[in-house]
Amino acid sequence: MRTLVLIAALLCSAAAAAQNTRKPAPGASPPAATVADLGWMVGHWAGEGLGGQSFETISPPVAGQMAGHFQQVKDGRLSFYEIYQFVPRGGSIVLRIKHFGPDLAGWEEKGAAVEFPLVAIEDGAAYFDGLTMRRSGTGAMESFVVIDHQDGRREEAAFRFKRVRD
């Protein structure tokens, strides 16, 4: 009986974790949104994720786009960078990310980026396909991203940030 309770708890925990990110409904169109709807994200953020320190800087909208960069540090060493942009597409928004190693060697092919189309937008939350950014209190933000591992595993990584400054 105890084993069944433990298995049920683990399944509920996994199901709850999957609720942080969303996939689009089959045949659904991206919701209407503009980059201005994401203005609450602008600023400098510091927090934790992937077993290390995470730093995020998001610039105000310029010419209909927003840019940002991310740094991941583990054991005092830089793990990787991301440079990203929120761009309008078809009356909605797409988050485009390029990853770089500590030496600025790109992970994606030249000219390519990982794209996350918007699935849903709410006050203080943006749900992209496999990536979520949302307020989690005054001066706090959390992000969740689905990571596909080479061995076929999928996990939802969580990042918890506090606003450092605007």
C-alpha cells in the first residue's frame, strides 16, 4: 500500500510539473499579442536554476521587439549564454533563442535559432510552446523550459528569479 501511495505521489508530482509549460492545442492559432504585453519582464533578474546561478537581463521594447540575454553559472564557472528576442509574427509573438558556450561558440547553426511560439498570454504570464515566463510575486519571476535530453528523457527545468533592478 505504501508503494502505491508513493507511486501515486510521484505521478501527481510529475503531472503538476508538466502544468508549468504548455503545448498548443491541435490546430489552434497563436493568441493575439504584442511585445508591449511583455513589458513586465523588463529589468535585471538574478536567481537559481539547473543547479547553479542564473542571470537574466531583458531590455525594453524597441521597434516592436524585445531583446534579452541569459547567463548560467555553476560552481563559479560560466556554463552557457543565451541571446534572445521576442518578435512579432502573424499578430502574435515568438521567442527566438540562440545558445553559446562560455567561449561564445554557438550551439545552433549560423542563422538558426530555437523558436518558441506563444501559446497563451495572461496578466503577468507568457506561455510559449515548451517555455513559460511568469510573475511569481512582487519583484519575482519564474521560468520553466522543457529540455529534451539526448537519451530521450524530457524534463521541465525551473528557474526562480528576483528582480535586481529595472
